[in-house]
Amino acid sequence: MLSINNEWTLLFSFFFSTKSSGPFVNLGCVFLGVKLQPDFISLILKCRLSGLIVDIFADVAVIASSAAWVEKYRQEIQFLVNKVSNVNHIKWRSSADILKEEGLDISEQKEPEPSSHSGTVKVMENDIIYLVSLEGQKTGFYADQRESRHFISTLSKGQRVLDICCYSGGFALNAAKGGASNVIGIDSSASALDLANNNIFLNNLDTQRISFVKEDSTAFMKGAISRNEVWDLVILDPPKLAPRKKVLQSASGMYRSLNALAMQVVKTGGLLMTCSCSGAMTQSGLFLRTIQGAASMAGRKVTVLRQAGAACDHPIDPAYPEGQYLSNYLLRVT
């Protein structure tokens, strides 16, 4: 609970998981006492920090802004984050398209001060080292899948694993660390695969057991189907296909098609972990129905073995159900 004592307030609670070993810094609950204007305090109390993400990578704080109020109070937010222990650099990232929907065109604003840190930074998660690009997707790393990545490592021993839309190789690296006999990661982004290949060497992994391929995910799966190639464990974690409700119907078709292909490259009795990071899809409750439609399209049957969402450092406020955006299902495919 936030409390106000005259001109001081305990502001900003960042909810992150407990601290892990290595250079990856996870905040616990951090409260900072600062002197603020009453309207700023009121706004924070009302919005519960909606539209603001702060991810800490080593000594770099990446601030992702997707709300007009965040842009308005940019200086105050940066001041607060600078007070967090061990933070020496700040990288500010604005979601221009989302802000434009709120009536804020940041292209018309003066050029912000350059970040005090650019390029890449090394972090550790689940005893795996990652090279994070501060110019990469989201804040540079998908911390919300941390628990599911670790779970994959427990399923992978002796398995052939395929990681579709692998980005910097999170699931693939965990599979390899978990003892998979062979791991292939697929992504269409060359810059993402540069990170993934660097991560192989950072973790001293055998390049004969793990590799990454630059190819469109749909094209790769269709090619594998034509070769009758199947894997024991497949992970499908595509980018956000339904950024807003008005495209939900067309996005459902894309999710269905991708999942139908993924099911066909899973061996009979094998496992498919399929994900959607589209809030509109998760909140609609349509994702599981879409998965079932994909199974019918592929001529397969599926059983849900596990259902998960974002990791524990992404708490859900019951008064703000829109904050629940990530769906993750583990399926047995027969």
C-alpha cells in the first residue's frame, strides 16, 4: 500500500522475483521516498503503473513506455529509477504506435537525451548466460517466460527439440542445458539469431547439439512436414499477433494455422508448448478453442498437461484484468 506523509510518499513498488545468482539483477519490492507533486501522486495511485515496464539487466534499467502519462512524467520516473541500488544506466524505450492511439505523437517531440548505455549487456537466468540487446524486442529480453523456460529444461533430457520463433534462444538454450540430444531454433530475425549464436558460446554448449536457423517459421514447418520430420518436443512462441481486439478474428486464424503446422511436426505422443503473448487473445478466452481448432485442422488430438502465464514478477491486479496477457499451454499431441 502506498502511504502519504505530508510532503513525502512511498512510491513505486516494482515486483520482481527473488534475486538470482550472477549478473542478472532482479528487484524485490523497492519503495523510494521522494517529494512529488500531488497530481503525479494521484495519477500513480489511480493507474497502478499501467503502461510502465522497468526491467533491470545488470546495471542497466530499461524503461518501456506505452502510456501518455509515462511520457509526461518521464523525468520524474527516470529520477526514481536512478535511485534504485546498482542502477547506473537507463535506456528509455517508447511504444510509438500505442502512444499515437492515445493521441500522443512522439515523433513531433524534441529528440530525447541519448541513453547512457547502448549495445548489449550480459545477464544470467536459471544458470544460463544471455546476451541482451538493448535495441532488441520488448525491453530486450522476455523475462515473463522465465519459469516456462526452466520447465522446458526438465523435459528435455535425451529429446529432439524444436524452438519456433526462438528470438535469442531462451527455450532452446534451456533444452540444451537440460540434456536434449539435439536442439534447433528457428527465427526470421538475423539480429536475434546473432544473439542466440553468441549465447551458445557464452554457455559453452556443443554446436553439434544446438543450432539456430534463419527462416520463416511457416516455411520451415511446411518443409519439415514434406520431409516427414518430427521432434519429441516443440515450442511455439510467436510474436504478438493480436495487438488489439479489432484484429482478434484474423489473428485467431494465424494462431490456428501456426499451431496446426506445429502439431504436425510433433511426433505421436510428443509434446507441444504453445504460447500467445496477445492480451486480446488471452482475455477473450479464445486461445484454447483456437488450439482445438488447430488440432482438428492437423488431424491430431491434444491433451492439456500444463497451463501457465507470465512469471511471478508479473503480478495480476484483479481490478485490471487487461494485465493478464500471456497464455502458455503444454500439450500432449497424439
